[in-house]
Amino acid sequence: MSIDVEYAIKKDIRNNPVVREVDLQQKREFLRMTCIAVAIVGMSLFAAWQHFKIVQNGYEVQKLEQARAAEASLNRQLRLEVETYSAPDVIEKKALGPLHMVWPTPKDTLVIQRATPASPDASVVAAVR
């Protein structure tokens, strides 16, 4: 029975004063790998951002081209409308119809001729200056 008692008693061993040393090589390797991982993630994000911007600009260009085509179509329609309304026969129909205008008679017409001024004497021009 004495043998059993010896094994039952345990000595209390304190490990508190044990200090672990910092492994500098492992710490350097961890920092190096962390820096490499951050650089790879940064480059990947930069490349993805550039790709996203290119795609976004492509969509914007497509929208602008569609808007330009719509404006060009509207411009063609408006030019055709202006040409249609500025035709002499259309103007005559509108003037004689809804506006109740009439053709002028020869007695209503007054012809004004431009008078050519006589050139003044050189002495008069010199006196004015």
C-alpha cells in the first residue's frame, strides 16, 4: 500500500516563470508573407477596379451613342419640317387660306428706286474734317 500512496501524491509544479523566446526568424517570415499577401490583394483590387471602370465607360459610351442617334433622327425630322414649311407653295397656301391675304394689285404696288448720291466737292470734304 505504500507504493500506491507515492503515486497518489502529486507535486505542484509551477510553470509561471517559464518565458518563451520570440522567434525572430518566424516573425520576419510572417511579416514578409503578410506584406506579399497585401501587395497581391492590392494589385488584384487595382486591376479589378481598372476593368470595372473600362466596362462602365463602355456602357456610358453606348448610352451616349444611342442618345446621339436619337438626336440626329430628331434633327433630320425637324430639318425636313423646316424645308416643308419654307417651300413657296406651302407659304402661299397658308397666306391665302387661314391668313386671308390677297395678291397685291398694280395700283397697290409702289416701286422705290435708290437714289445715287452725288459726290461732294473735295473742298467740302476737307472742310468737314
